[in-house]
Amino acid sequence: MAGAAAGFALLLAAPGLPAAGPSGASAVLAGAGAPRKAEPPPPDASSAGGASGQGAGAGAAEAGGSAGTVRWVRPIAVEGVRVSQAYGVKGDWAAGHHTGIDLAVPEGTGVRSVGPGTVVFAGWSGDYGKAVTVRMTDGGYTLFAHLSRLSVTAGDTVHPGTPLGRSGNTGRSTGPHLHFEVRAERGYGSDIDPVRYLAGHGVRLV
């Protein structure tokens, strides 16, 4: 699970998001409130690995909700995945609670983008291990952590189902899993409930 050390926040806080709409995922983003103080970036946030992942993956056609004409998907195609750590659980993280949701999957399980956006970070991120951050077209940010392999680089355009990498056990982790996190802004501490966020796009995460 993602930890609390000062080195694990992804990059610097980004500018504020556009005004959110009244319903769906936009309402979840709007309800996040003022972001908490962001952690500093990792010592080396410039490293990135893997090949570019540009086109839409096979998961783009899977049943799920839509945001406009785009059908969003789960971060892992496998159904019935066990949640090993829920969002918001109190603990020794810097935010005081678990900032994402942990999905217990074997190492090497394919991880994909849940919707359309642009990769803003792909590389090593302290306690998060190998991680990918995507700025979604709705203004939110999705984070995929503890990966064993990366398939995208910063600047790549992604779509629902685009492969981002493979799940793993890197960084501060007690076993193979995917840590999936959603933020209202880029900096650490602006996290929101990933289950509610995806539900706003018509996708049932668990």
C-alpha cells in the first residue's frame, strides 16, 4: 500500500481544476474540498520506463459507463478482484488515511487507463514504487502504483483500456497488488474516493 514517507508524492501540485459540473464524476471532484498540503516530489521524478502506449486497448469496448461518448473501464480487466485495503482507512500515511484502493492481483497483471487523458508522470516515485499518473480529460488525476513494469512515458495520450504497465510489488508494499488512487489535483493530499469517482463515469470498481 502507498506509504507516508515524504519522498513518495508525485511531482509538484498542479494548478486548480476547471469548474466541475453538477453531477457524476465532476460532482465528486467538486466535492473534494480544498486540497490538503502536498508532499514534496521524489528526489528523481524524471525517470521513466517502458514503451509508449498510445492506442486504445481491448478493454475500451467492455461494458461500462460513458462520459460523453467515451466508455470508461476498470483499471484491471479481471473481474471479482479482492480489495486488500479500502480507501480512507486510518493509518500511518502522511495524509492520515489510505489515499487509494488496493486491489489484490498477482504480479504481472495488466494495468490499464480507466479513461481518456495524458500521462504526466511515469517512473519511480519513492514509496509508490514504479508509478504512472494520468491527467484525465475531466480534470482529475489517476495514479497507478507499485507497478513491476511501465508501458507508457510522460506525454503519452491514453484512452480507456490503454495498457499502462504491469502490477507488482515495488516501493513500500507488503505484497503484489495495484494501488489505484484518484486526486482532484496533482499533488499528494487531494485524494478522493476512487469507487465514487469511477461510479460517476458509470463504472463499478468493486
